[in-house]
Amino acid sequence: MASYFLKKNSPVKTVEANGKTTSRTDTTGEVTSSSSEQTADPARPAVEKQSSETAVSMVTPSPQEGETSGVVCSPEQTEDPPSYDRNSVARSTYENIDNAVAIVGIAAITPGAENIRDFWRLLKNGESHITDVPASRWHIDAFYDSDPLKPGTAYVRKAGFVKDAEKFDNAFFGISEYEAASMDPQQSLLLECTYRALENGGITHISGTNTGVFVGAMTSDHAVFYPAGSPEVDSYTATGVSSSMLAARVSYVYNLLGPSMVIDTACSSSLVAIHQGIQAIKNGDCGMAICGGVNYIGAPTMFVQLSKTKMLSPTGQSRAFSADADGYVRGEGCGIVVLKRLKDALDNNDHIWATVVSGVNQDGHTVTPVTAPSGTQQEKLMTDIYTKYGVDVSRLDYIEAHVVHALRCEWYLDLTRGNLPHTGTGTRAGDPVEVNSLGHFLKTMSEPRTRFIGSVKTNIGHLEAAAGVIGVIKVLLMMKHDTIVPSLHCQDTKQSLIGSMETIRESLGKGGAVNDGQNDERLLMNIAYTSSVRRDHYSFRKAFVVDGMKELYDSVSRSLAEVPPASPTRSRHLVFIFCGMGTAWPGMCKKMMRRFPVFEETMQRIDQILSEINENSWSLVDRLCNEYPTEDPVFSPIAINAPRTGFWG
């Protein structure tokens, strides 16, 4: 769950399906949210999420007035993040600064979205990215039958798929083509999403640090392609298909020395992973935690199994809160959040999305069968978390729901979603359990008022082990943009949800507009700071001298259109030499090169290196021998410095 503080009397924007923008003011002065989100604005809506097994609460601290000399500017950010005053942060968190945990980086890869910018676009526009099973995965007709009882078949044809999920830039992560060929796509999704989350937070130089990795995962479709008798099994297969390698791969590639584990509690896996990351930081097991979940749909096996339980929607839509809810739609993707102790984040001037607390419980035998949701346990968990951390329930403004089959509310971070609901959930008989438990909790703990409820599963399907963290990231983005986004495919909620909706209002058909604007000079300064200080540096770099953002955009676009340079044949150590106030003149070095072969040889070596950098546009030795004018601002410093290197050479 994430708690978010809203400035007193600040409006929450919603947009009706017809595009009409409205706003309302929260008179309580603060709002609590149930997901962990990064926020750059002191006035954002808040959300609370929880499950029958795990709950997390988040708070976004109020930023300090004024500016800093440099702030992290992620590829997805278009506005200037705030700086934070410790006193204001202390007042807006539920825990002592030394013990509180903050979210400092996020990333998501989902159906229809390669990054969080795309993810926000599809949320804001109310897009649905549920499609037929691509032929590249399997031949759907071979496994389809409308009869759910027919052996070896599934009655569904649709799910949410990530575009080109199997494609992977293995060389970038130092993995050979042979090893990459056997790797579960879940491993590559995690590596890429981790890289983006670290970039989002401007976090560098993590190799060799006591950083933990906590990954939620519950499927291993890739393993079915490597049966015991397959000739495709090789020395990389065991590490390529093993679920334990999902976290270990991240730790190995980034050389992270903290605890590393894969957690399988079914749909709550990613939120339990976040919970474990929080506890590991508080216990001193690691200084930073990379947490999240992943899911990849590569084989029809799970479709067949879930069809026999009748959990899946035969109409191919997750119809949250709807009278015609008929099951859930599967989806794939990955979500990552980076956690730090709040004190460390403040000391490092990190961009803080939110602070977060968590709790976990289980349904036990409070309901039957084992897959049924327990409203009693959900309500108990909410009560325990709100009471333990002193959260004012009246500030709860929005609920991001789990809705496995169409409605399973995630309070706080949905960390406890260990069991899927039975076949009744997702129907008019099963859906009200979670909302009614929420409604009873709100009636007991606070005065009635309008609140909003929604579910990302209506856009991209149920990402199973990654579902919880994706819900967290959705709410973080809503808080960042101060906008409640639409939930889709809902008809006649009153017949579906009885007794609870007097305190909860569905966010159906609502969305918002984003105000993206920033001074060119300020944004350029942030980009320069981020690219030099908050990014890892690689073999090839490109510098641009520009006067504004448009010129930078045009320069980068032209550069990307050019043929990339070849990979370096050997690694080089770059040395900065400050030549000071030297003197240059036409024809310098000519006699020295004729008289001293060692000096000439060194100058030729320098010329060869420079030609690789300037793409053979000019030759140092030729210019010196031909008495090229030394007034050239590029040539003159090199002409002064090269002879000094030649003397040392």
C-alpha cells in the first residue's frame, strides 16, 4: 500500500469519457494511497492497496521550496523533480527517517508499453492491449476448444503480450549469444527493467555493493522447450531455465553482493518481494534493494490448466467491478522498484517517489476452498497496518484493486496474494468479497466520503507474479501526474457490488491531462547533470553543443540516424591532459619529426588515435607538416599538447 500526502484543498483531476475535465478538492488536507509510486509534485492523489496476505503503505514527502544545482532527469521525466527538506519529510512519513524506506527508482515493461512513459500514455488514454495469442508463441487453434472440459485444450484465445519479448541485447549485458539462446525471456526482461529502474533513479556504481535482489515469479514456460531427450539441451540450459536464476542473473550481471532470492506466492509474488526487500533494508541485510516481479507467456500449459479451473475470461476481458465479469485475462511483463533507506536517499539527493511500509498475513482455513478470498483477513490486514503506523483512514482517496477475476482489492502493496480465487471470483457472486471488506473497513474506521477504485488489469491483463508491482507503479504515476486514470470494460456495477459502493466510487471512464512544461535552460542543465553524474559511462559517448531543447532533439535525432561506430578492438584508458598556456605556430614539430624517429613514431600513433575520434576528417601530422593555421580553436590545443606527449612517449 502506498500513502500519499495531498496539499490541503488541492484538486484531484479526473476526465470523463467525453473528455470533460473536472476537479474536486479534498477537504481533509491529506490523502493515503495503497501503492508505492514516485512523485515529483507535492499535490498528488493517493492510493491504498492491500491483499488478504500482504499490505504495504506509502507516503510521498512534501518537497522543499527552492531549487538545487542538479537533479536527476530520467528519460521518462519532463518536469523538474523537487528537493526535499528533512524536517518536512520527517513530518510526512509514518516512521523515523533513519528507519523509513523510500522508493527511488521505477521501471515497467508491459503489453503496449516499453517504458513508464508509454505505460502512462496507455493508462491516461484508457487503452486496452489484449490481443490474440501471436503465432510466434504457439498455434492457438491446436489448443483451443470452447468446451472447458475437453482434455488438452483451453477455451481462451487472448492475453496481454509484450512486443518482441524474446529479443534481447545480450552483448550489452556481457552475455554470449550461445548462453542467451537458452535463457528464459524472464531473465532478459528483468535485466532490462532493472537497468531502466536504476537509470530512472540516477543510480550508478553499484558493482560490488551490498545490494539485494528480490524477484517475484510463478511460471517457467521456457522450460517446456527443453525436455530430457531434447538435442537442444546444452551446458547453458540448466541456468537458462531455472527459476532461481531470475534473481541470481541480476545479481551476477551487476555484481551485487546482497541477498538474492526468487519468491513464488502466486499473484502476490512481486509484492511479497517488495515486503522482503523492505525488511532486508531495515534489518541491515542490504543497503539497497531491487524488487519486483516478472511473467512471460511462452507456452499453452498454464492456459490449459487455468481453463480447467474456469478462472479465465472466455470473452477475453478483465471486467473489473462489472456485473458481467466472467474471469481474468492473462498478461506478461515486468516491473521493478528500487528501495533505499530514506536517510540514504536524502543524503544522496535521490529522487524520492514515496516512502513505504508493509505487512503480510494469510487466509489459512478462514474460507473454503483454498483459492477463495477471505474478506475477514483482508480487513484485518488493513486494520493492522493503519493502526500500527497511525495512518488516518479519512485520507484514503483511491484504491487500486487486484481483481484477479475481476475484483480482488490490493490494499497497500498487494504482497499477500498467495492464492488465486476459486471459480466464483470474477462473477457477480465472487467479486463483492474484496470491495465489501474494504467498504466495511472504511465504514468502521472513517466517515463516509467519495473514494475512487480502479484496476490496471482492465488495460493489460493480469500479470500474475508481476501484477502487484505493476499496480504500485500505476499509482505512483497517477500521483506524479495528479490524475486518476480510467478503468475499462465495466457495466452495471450496482448489480455486481452491493453494500460497499456507497463509500467507493469506481474510476470508470475517467482520466486526466498532463501539464508538461519546463524552462529550456533548466531542463538542459538537468540533462547535463544527469548524463555526467547520474549515468554509467560506456565505451562510446557523444557530446552536443546546443542552445535549446529543440536543437538538442534535432542533434540527437541526426546522430541516431548515422551508422554507429564499430566496437572497439581493445579497451583504452582515457587520460585528461591540461596543457595550460602553451604556444603554437605553423610548421611546429616538422624538424623534430625529421630528426627524432621515436618522436615521429609517437606523433604518428597520436595521429592514428585522433583519426578514429574525428572519423578521419583531418590528420594531425599532415596539418603540422603543411603548416596549418594554429588559430583553429580545435586544432591549436591538440598541436600544443601532442608534442608534450611525444616527448614522453
